[in-house]
Amino acid sequence: MPSTEYAAAGVDYTKIEPFKREMQRVGRRTLDFPRTVRNVEVASGDHGALYRYTGNEPHSWCQVTEGLGNKNWIAEWMRQYAGTDRTYYDGIGIDTVLMATNDLIAQGAMPVLYTDEVAAGDSDWFQDEKRAADLANSFFEACKMLQMALPAGESPALRYLVRAEPPVKSAPSLSGCATGIIAPHKPGRIPGSRPCPGDLILGAPSSGIHANGISLVIKKALELPDQFLTKLPNGRTLGEEALIPTRSYHKLVQALLDARVKVSMFLPATGSGVSKIAFRPDPLTYWINHWVPEIPPIFHFMRELGVPLKDLLTTFNWGVGYYVFVPPSELSNAMEAATDAGVELYELGHVEQGERKVAFMPHRIILSPPGE
């Protein structure tokens, strides 16, 4: 029998258990995903995930833990005020998973399993069955896309820790750990971790804001008369545009690795925007001479709201979600591999020895390294 005293203290398992069961139901449907494509068997144990490599090649493992940040706060706002029957959580699981897996693949590892945490500030949050189903199904879609399993997770009610900023009544903190495998683990299979003078900088387009810079979007949106219901020129509301799911780059990375392209570094375009290109401490100047042809509408809108372009470039991905650094001799190989994988890849600029900075020449702006 559930503890009524514990429920009164903020943790009511009768309200949380249906959400747990829905996540477990969806998770069971993913368990076979890694078996055929990665030679990894995954099982859900009583207290965690069990997995093993069944192939014969030398291999190594990689893990990345990441949180989503504030993006699902916008989904909660839309759920409260948009006046539709949507929960706006149909892409949130994808965003949460890709925050970790887009970093994971930068190590040359392909995802095999993910364990999630959905930590709410109250037990009542878990009772919305439609929202729970949409979130669980979005985790499933991410796992299907990446051919990885979701064997275990955690969903606590943290009354004394998790508080949503008004006017949103309640919003969970979402995070998780992605585990990937590098197989075969051979010289040349794992990409380098630093660019070199002379390297070319290639970029793959983003789908939109992804999950970085959300706090600035929330701040500016709440200053508008219609807030997240403000219509953009493309017909979408600001809230809908902000909630476009993050793009996965695993097909691009897999294609470059399979083609044995000599990659100096893969770099996810996450925090610090375009200036993240200079995140390493090496004395290098990164010349960006060209950019992707289309900038997501939400970034143009932020500029119309008066946010300086330099601030936008150091906050948002500005249309590039992933960078690939290669020697000039590898350019044609990289482009061919990307095309064969159905992924757009653009030549943006090059790396030179010099002062550590990003020279964003399309607007003749110099960006300092992150944190400076």
C-alpha cells in the first residue's frame, strides 16, 4: 500500500507509475535496434541496463551524459496557452537524446543505448497521459533514428529541487547518458581531436535552434504581446519554430568514417554558437569565408527584435549544426561521402596559425573564443 505520508510530502508513486510503465513499454520496443547494426545485445535488467558486444573485432566504448536545458519549458508554455490539443512534447525526447549523441559521435562512436532521467518538481506532472505518451514516443523515434536501445531510466519527483519559472506551472529537467561503440577500433577509425593549420572547415546545416540559446529566446518571447504565439513570416508561431527537433548527424559521421576520410576533428555546434569553433586552446585563427545558404527563420526574428548580430553568433548555431575539419586533400572524399549519405555539407573556410579567434567574414565580425 502506498505511503500516504510520503505522498503528502510530494512523492506519490500512484501518480508516477503510469509514466514509468509507458516509458518501459516504449523502451522494450527498442531493445533489438542495436543488435543487427552494431552487433550489440541489450537487455533491461531489474536495476539497469545490460549490454555486450557480440562481434569479433577490436572495439572500445564511449559514454556522454548531457541535459536538455530549458527547451521543454517552451513546450509547457505552449501546452498551457496555445489552445490546441497538442502537448508539444512530440520532439522533446529527440532533442534530449541528441544533446548527448551528437557529442558521442564526435568521438567516432556509434550509439547503442541511452538511459534517461525525467525529474519533475511534483508527482502531478506525470499524470498527463497524452504528454507522457508523446514524450515516450519521441524517445522511441530518436532510438529508431539512431538504431539504439532505451533499456532503463529514472523518473523522480523532486519537490524541493525542481521549480519551473512562472507562468509555466511545472516542467521537468530532462537528461540522460548515451553509450556508443567504436568497432573496429583501428588506427584511422577514430577521428582526431584537434584541427591543424591548413585544415578546411566544413559545415552541415542545422534544423533550427536545436537546444542551445533557449534562455534568450524565452526572455525575448515573454517581452512580446503575443509571446510564443507571435506569428513569424513563414506562418509558424515562435513557439512552434523554437520546438523544431534537433537534427542528428550520425549518418554524416558514419559515412565519413566508413569512407576512411581523414578527419582532424568533428565538432557539434552547441553552446557558444559560432564562436565555439575556437573552443580549443590552440593558437589558431578560423577563417569563415562562406556560410550555409539558408539561416533558420528564428534567428532572423531574434535579430529583428534588436539582438545584436554578434550576440546571435555567440549564442546560436546560426544555421550550422555540425562542423567537420579535414585536410584539403580530403575535401572531395568528404563531400562525396556526405552526398552518398544524403547529407548536405558545405565548405565554410579554413584554419591558419595565429591569434585564437573566429573571423566570420560574411559579416566581417571577429568572434572571441568561448568565455572570453
